[in-house]
Amino acid sequence: MRNIRPFHFLLFGILLLMATACNGRLAETDPAVPLQVTAGKEFDIVIRANITTGYEWRLVGTLDETVVQFVAQDYEPDRPINEGSGGLDVWTFQAVAPGESKIVLGHFPPDGRDEPERTVTFTVVVE
């Protein structure tokens, strides 16, 4: 039997922790905690969603585009993908210049109403 050095155990442990922590699962953004972002960088807001219900998240109001700008929106389904299972909406923004801005997302029902059933407000501080 080969002599296994303590370094190998340490390396294996670090790799195992990284694999566990980086399982590809995005973390939901907590609206109670302001997002600290550096000007010029992109950042994501991640919110639980389920597109199979017909409900959707949309921006409510206007963005202060002197501070942040909308870049893209994507949907990451839960794994494994099952009929009716949910996922995460990933909203990507660009931090343009120093300042503070609010990003409001509304949860809209599938019946075409103009008003969201609920809203979530995120505070962004750009440095």
C-alpha cells in the first residue's frame, strides 16, 4: 500500500468542499440586504419563479439608468426538471455609475392584469 501524504488528504478535502459549494445552484438574492456593486460591473438578482404556472416576474416602474441598466433576464429550472417544478429567474444588470437605486420586480398573474399581485424591492449601491 502506498504512503498517502497529509497534503493529499488536504487537497482532496478542499476539492470536495468546492464541488459541494459549487454545485451550479444559484442563491436567491435577499431583498433585505443592499447589493454592493462596483461601477462598470454586471450583477445578478436571482428570484424564485415557476414559469409553468403562467406567472412571471417583470420590472415595475423605471430604472434610474444613470446608476443601473437592465442587461438580460434568464430562467434556470430546478434540477431534475419535472413537470410543474419551479426554478429561478436571473435578472442581470450593469452598474453604470456611483449612486443608489431601487429595482422593483412585480409578480404578474397569467390573466394579463397590469398590476402585479406582489412586488419585491432590491436596493443597489454602486461604488
